[in-house]
Amino acid sequence: MKTKCLLCTALTEPGQGFYDHLEDVHMMPIRRMRIVQPENWIHGMSLEKKGMMREETHDECIERFKFNHPEYGTEQCWCPDCIGGETLEMVNKVCSKHGQLYIKGEHK
């Protein structure tokens, strides 16, 4: 089953593939899950116990996103806030129904 993007009608894989599409094509920072190592890690511990998942903070998300997309927040930025028009209207419509889907970073 594919997920259809409402902004460009592309079909992507659901879940992580769709989030990758939003970040890379539409320049929308999406909070991701991170694997963190527990403090009491023991050599030989199973992978399930070794890695605990947690969601990125807003700051971690923006830091990772700006590292991968250095043009974010500059004059070359093509995020929905910079483009405006129908793209921003569609994003706002979806966000009003489902909650804030992406993190808005500072722009220069």
C-alpha cells in the first residue's frame, strides 16, 4: 500500500518513506525516533534491551535537519512557510485536522 502526498501527488512507502519524502522534497522537518543506549549497558546484551527508542526533541530535529539541508532558513529555502500559496494552505489544512506535523525552525 502506498501513501499519496497531498502536496505533489507522489506515491511513497508509508511511515519512514513518507517522512523522508516530506523532509527531502518539501523541506519539512519531521521529528524522528532515536535509539539511545541505556546507562547500565552490559557487553553482550540483546539488541532489544540495548537500544531504547525515544522521540527527538524540537532542537535535535532542527539540528539534524539543518545538517542535512543547509539551505533551510536561507534565501534558497523552499519550506511551506517560504513558498506560501497553495502549499502552505494545504499544510495548514492538514495540520488543523491532525495536529502540527512538522517542526518550524528559525529563518534568517
